[in-house]
Amino acid sequence: MRKITLTLLVSIFVSILTFAQVKVTINVYANSVKESEKVFIAGNHTQLGEWIPNRIVLEQIDSVLWMKTFLFNKNEFLEFKFTKGDWSKEALTNDKTVPPNHKLTVINDTVLTFKINYWKDEFRISVPDTITGKYVRIKNFDAKEIQDRDVIVWLPPDYDSSDSKRYPVLYMHDGQNVFNPATSTLGFDWRIDEIADSLISLGDVPSFIVVAIYNSGRRFYEYSNTEEGEKYMRFIVSELKPFIDKNFKTLSTRENTFVGGSSMGGLISFMLGWEYPEIFSRMICISPAFKIRDVDYVSVVKNYSGAKKPLKIYIDNGGVGLEAELQAGIDEMLKVLNDLGFKLNEDIMWIKDNEAEHNEIAWSKRAPKFLKFLFDKN
């Protein structure tokens, strides 16, 4: 009798799991796809490639139809786009502009059909290719353990006014999204150049340098607690920072060295400060992926048993879409930090905008707050 009962329970449990899975089929009718090209989906889920544009390929059914079926948990929120393997080959709208993310909350089995007539690589998109102020672009910075990448060093308005004056430095990830809408993944940049220039001119913050580090196709792994993440952090600490300090007029002490980024970039910013407090004194963690799906850095911090680290931490997030998914991990991290002696409004500044989405437009609106935080004396 007991055996029958256990078997029945297992059967019920499996049925519940199966019921919780919802089938989503994506159909894409795509014109102008050459024989040598493929159609990819890129989005906010591991099954959607974590926004890597050439990871999840759709199956070609005929000359114009591409398709793939996924199983997601019920009530999951999805955002995604289509590419031909690179963000420079992103699908466009019928008016030949960069579209917003497609969005879906998974409720029932669903078939979604999209028709793509135009691709970014076929047209010159009217996105301004500008960076405000003086900057230096370092092409293919030579890295020892990771892929080479471009780095942009933005210089404050008074950089050339004195040979003796030196400047604090903010290191930022996803560098192609920091200053220039023409190079940004979704066509919108953080506007850090314009915002920093304005804050400096108004006297709200002192002059400072921004080092924007481009990401790579290995972004997810380089920005998380993996072996590649360790290599990426070593690259910044042992290769890039010494180069910047040698070739630019920096204040190289930890009190004048900061790091910031969003989403996975917010996570790796936290990790850099946590792992290298002798290098960084303040971290900007925008919509950080502290704990979500296969990522968990909360446990690492929770297991820390040493002295309180001399860090100031800025955290902010929205409340829409993926932002809502990130909330549990942010709440857990705030609690763990509190247990370790970090006090809200003293060691940590946390801001939540319930109406904000997970994109550069939302992050740019909060930029004045986190840039001022870097120089807050409290």
C-alpha cells in the first residue's frame, strides 16, 4: 500500500511540473536572409541566450520561415529581439528603425508570429554617432587571458587646463553603451558623457575620468562568478588600470577609483569591489543580477566571515519586467550586507523606481544620482 502511495505522489509531482511548463512557439517570416545567414533570437532568459546575439538559432523551415519552440515556466516574463547573429544585423521595424524589445508574460501555450522585412546591416540607421567632449579610443586593447576589446577613455572638460591636476576614475562595463547611441546595443546610450559634463560644469561633482570597457560575446560569463569572470576582473585590476594610471592623469588610490555597470554589469561591479577592496572604494550596481536563474553571488557574500570591507555601495533598480525578477536577489543581498554590518543610507544607497524598465533609457535617468553618489562625503 505504501509503495502505491509513493508512486502516486511521484506521479502527481511530475504532473504538476509538467503542467507548470508552458509551450511558446516562435515563427519568424524573414526576408533578405542570404543562404549563408541564419536567424537568431536573443533575450533575457537562458533559453534566449541572455542577450547574446548569436547563441540561439532558429530552425529554418523553408526559404523564409524560421521557427523554434521553447518550454518556459508559467508567469515568466520574456523580452527578446531577432538578429542575423550580430547586433549590427538586428531586425528592424517596417519603417526601418530599431524596435523596442518584444515582450511576453508566459501564461498559456502560445504561438507568436513575426514578419521581418528589413535588417540593420542593409540600411544606414539614423542614430547619431557622437560622443560629447574629449575622449581617447583604444582599439583592441591587448588582454592576456580574455578576448581583446575596445576601451574608450572619456576626459573631463578641464583635463588639459593643468599638467599637475589629476582625476578620479570611474570604470564602466558594456562600454559601447556608455557614451554613443550609434554603438549601443539597442540604439540608446547611458549618456554618461553629457550627464557628467553637465554635473561637472554645474559644480555638482568634481572633474573625473570615465573608462568604458566594451563587452564581448562572452559577456554573461565574464560578468559573473565564473572562471572567466575571475579573468575579466584580473584584466581590469592587473592590466587595464595600470595602463590607465600610466598614460592618463589619474588619482590612482582606492579612494579615487570606482566601478559601475548594469544588470550583469552591475553584478561584476559589485564583485570587483568585493574581491578587490584595496583597488575600488565605491561600486555602482544598477539593476544588478545578484541572484537569478543560474547566477548566485549572494551566497558568496553570505559565507564571508572576515572584517567589514571599507566599501560604499550604490544599488538601484526598477519594477517592470526583468526588474521585478531581479528584486528577490537584490532584497537578499541587502539583508546579507546588513547582517555583515553594512547600513542602509550609510554604507549603502538603495533606490527603487517601480515604474522603470530594464534598459539604457531608464538607467540614464538615474545616472545623475549615482554619479553624485561617487563623491558624496557622507
